[in-house]
Amino acid sequence: MKLYHFPVSPNSRRVLAVAYHLGIELELETVQLPKGEHLKPGFIKLNPNHKIPALVDGDFVLWESSAIMLYLLSKKPGNTLYSSDPETQADINRWLFWNIAHWNSACGIFIYEHLVKKFLNAGDPDPAEIKKGEELFHRFANVLDHHLKDREWLVGNHLTVADYAVGASLDLKEAAHYPADQYHEIKRWYGSIEKLETWKKSAPANFM
């Protein structure tokens, strides 16, 4: 299997961490977003959304990081990152969908304004966008922080794919200036993720 990715991207990192956790070897192909490689015809054939990551497994091409993670999980039946129990599966899926619908969007504003604009030479952060980002971030960080109270992991009593999915965006919390200091439960929980060898292995060698 071959993964087209950009190492700094949270969407790429969550997939890599899951693959490493499962012991799945991936051939890695870096798509240089700053150079516009995701806009070239060859890559758009793989992902018409011109976004990363994209997975190629033989003749099968898959995009969307959550779909890729679930596909990798299907390759390793009985793994501990998912569950055969319907309620536990639904709970994990809830956080996967919440991450894409809400958390990624809130964090993404800060990533774009503070990081993406830099390598695009697109100017300084837009105060109106930052304000919008703060409102969204606090709204959903409160949900996450409250849920994590008295919990070590998001679902059940052990690490699941939900932790990798939701935790990935926090890798850029300092560089993208998330207003996250007040969320102590999130900080504690993400600190546990940072200690995982699979998480360390998935870290980009260089920032940009």
C-alpha cells in the first residue's frame, strides 16, 4: 500500500500513527503542498479534491483520512483500536465524525491563518477569521474537555482510533496558536498520546 501524504498535516499523521500501531507497512510518497503538487493532474486523478492523504492499494484508491483509517483497521481483524461491539463502534464513530465535522474545522482556521498563509505568502492572519476560530475552538474544546474528565481515553478504557483521529490536530497547537491553555483535561489526555511510540514514530522529521 502506498500513502500520499504531507508529513506536517494532521490528516496525514493520524493515518500514519494508525498504520504504525497496526504494524502495516506503507510506502510513503510526500506530496509537497507548498509547491502545489496536490494541484497537478497526476495527483488529482487520485484525489479529485486535491487534498491529502490518499491511499493506493493495488487498483483501489481511497481518500479521506477517516475512511483510510477504517480501511486499515479492516486489514487487521481483532485489533484493539476498534471494537466488534456495536455500541462501542458507534461511540468511536461518533468521535470520528465529530472530529471531521467540528474539531478539524475549528483547528483548521488557526492552521490556515498562522501556518498555511506563511508558506503561501498570503499575508498576516485575518483578525475576523481568528475571532471566528476562537469562537469555534472554545465551543468544541469545551465539549472535548468535559468529556475527558475522569477518562484516560476518549472511548472505553483503552486507546482507540478515536484518540489518534481527534488528537492529531493538537500536534500543531503551539505553532498555530490555538487558545488551548485553559483546557487541562485535553492537555493531560494529549500528553498521554504524545508518549506513545507509534505517535513519536509518526512525527514529521522537519516542520516545513
